[in-house]
Amino acid sequence: MNASHPSVHPVEAPPLTDAANNVPRLRMKDMQGMPGTLGGLALRFCQFAFAVASLCIMATTSDFPSVTAFWFQLWGLELLCIFCVSYLVAAVGLQSLWSLTLAIVDIYALSVRRCLRNSRVVSLFTIGDGITSTLTFAAACASAGITVLIDNDLGNCAQNYCTRFETATAMAFISWFTVSPSFLLNFWSLASR
């Protein structure tokens, strides 16, 4: 029997080298809104603008230094009102400084084309955004509660600057709303390492 036998020609495997085992890891493209991107810079400017708007609205009332705009006699509730107004001013003041500082860092990173993906830098941004956003949100909620109490429940808004304080509170909420994407993107970037 003369049957033909197929011939097998083995293919040699390429030699194993260190270069084949140490393939460089590819990083995901920077998402807009992360530090060092144009979206991140836009978010920082919005955070800064709304925090400064809230601060300026609070500071332009004629009796802001004495905080008498929220003073009224109701079982010693004026202390709570003074605390909420001072807390809002302090929170948006801190938010504006933090956002301005990070906007300057973003401008620098964009101008020298540097990536801000260092884990220490991202963790610093994440912690700072988390703290400032929590403070801003808590202050805006406290001030909103006081303005609702004075305006709706007590009907004592004619003697106070309720519309200004409501506007300042709204600006603080919008500032918090623009900090949230920055915090979430930084936290996501930190968690995905």
C-alpha cells in the first residue's frame, strides 16, 4: 500500500524575551472633567464662579457684618440663623479658594501638556473635593432650611433680605452640583488603579 503520508512542517515559536512579557500597560484616555483636561478646567471655573457669586451676594447686604438680616426673636433661634449664615460664608469661601487653586494647577498642566494621573495627586484632589463638596452642601442645606423657616413658616421675610439669601443659597447648591462630577471622576480614577 502506497498511501501518501502528509508531511508536517512545524512552525518554530518565536524566542521568549523579556520584551514580550513586559508589554507596557496602556492607560485609558483622560476623560473630560478629570484634572488636567479642558473639561476639568471648565468645571473648576464654574465651581469658583458660583461660590464667589454666593459669597458676594451674602457680602453685599447692608448689614452683613452684624448678620442682623436673620435676627428675629423666636425662642433664641437667632443664634442658629447666625451660625447658618456664617457657615455658608465660610464653606463657599473655602470652596472658592480650593477651586481657584485647582484651576491654576489645571492651567499649568494644560500649558506644559502634563498629565495629572499621579496617584498622590489624584488622592489629594479626591479628598479635597470630598471635603469641600460636603461642607458646601451642608451649609447650603442649613441656609435653605433657615430661609424656608423665615419665609414660609414665619412669614417674616419682609424685614429680612430673604431673596438675597435664597439666591446665595441657590448659588451654593449650584457650586456643589459642579463639584460633584469632579469628585466622582477623581474617585473613579483613584479606584480604578
